[in-house]
Amino acid sequence: MVLVITKKMLSHRPTFEVSVGVVLFLMPENKPQFLLLRYPHGHWDFVKGHVEKGENEKETLKRELFEEAGIQDIAILKGFREEVRFRYTAKGTEKEKRQQKGKGLYIWKKVIYYAAQTKETRIELSDEHLDWAWLSYEDARKKITHRNSRAVLDNAMKCIDKKD
């Protein structure tokens, strides 16, 4: 007996993906300001992206930060590394792209976050995003869409407070 696997069958298998994100901040007047990006689905979150073959986590962080915001000069905060895990179903253009590539539509995702400080204020936004903002901790906390990301911000803030 021969089992024929169709694209529809492949689209129902779960896919595991790893991304790296960064809680990027400035320190004007010793009060952190955090960079948030507005994604096409409308949510506000940190810079993040998929790990490419052959990259380590920090290489992914630096590449994504440059590609999405044009920032290169950073100092990664020691002692802060957080993992967030979630699952979702691809929709809209992501669903279409995944179907064309024969990728699954059910995604189990792990995002590894680092915190990093920069002195660069100018953002060169990629075409992957709709808007950006440098915000105080309180305003960033209100603007962030997902609860997991608010928790990452809270923990990063504790680490930044210890740094001083």
C-alpha cells in the first residue's frame, strides 16, 4: 500500500518555530523608553524574527533589529533571557504564503527575548511593520497587545532597575 500525502494533509500538521526578540530601550534622563513596532495584524510588540539556519540567538537578534528598525549599536543586558511559548493558526496573507510553501498552518512558537540598550533614536522601519514608537514603561505596557509580551516587559524592567 502507498500512502499519498497531499498539501491539505501537510497544512494540518503542527509546525514548531523559534524566533528571537529584543526589548530595546533608550535611557534618556535615566528613565527607559522602549521601542515597540506595530505589526500588520494591528498588534504592538517588540522587534522579533525567525532564527535562520546557522545563526545563534544573538546573531538573529542583531540581524532582526537592523532589518526591522535600522538599529545596529546595542549593548545586550547581562542576565536577561526569557522564553515565551504559544500556539496559533495562520490566517490571512500568512496562511496563503504558508500554503504556497506547503508549510503547516498550526504553529507552535517559542520566542526567546533579550533586553538591549541603544543610543540610536532614529528608526528606519521595514516594510514588515506599519508604525513604531519609543514609549515609557507605563505607556509601553498599555500599548503592548499580548499579555505574554507585557510580562516580558515587566521582567526586563526589573532587570534594568537592578542595573542602575
